[in-house]
Amino acid sequence: MLTANWAVQPRSFGTFDEYGCEWATDINHAYRLAQTFGEDCVIWRCPHVGEPMAWVSVNATTESVEAVAQ
């Protein structure tokens, strides 16, 4: 059962922008989208009930992934 959607946007946006992000079909798709941006990105988990939360950040230079502390 799907409980959340995933979105990707540049880290430079700061806060979540539902109109400026790229929506992903799942977390794997989100990782692949983040790699295409060419800059540091944040993958957001957007639950169907509640507020979006920054899930992980993706470093464009090293292609490393780090959890985002809330």
C-alpha cells in the first residue's frame, strides 16, 4: 500500500516546493532523477497525510547519499 510520494529538487531551493520539484514514482526513481540534476539535491518524502520531510541529500560531485537530520 502506497503511503507517500517522492519528490526531488535542488538543495538550493531550501524548503519544499511542490511546483518546482520533480515527482518520482518511487525512491529508486528519485535517486535516478537526483543524478540527472548535476547539482546537490534533496529527496523529499511526501506522506499522503502530513507535511513533506527532507529524506536524503544527494551530493552531485561524489554521488554520495546522506540522511537528512530533522
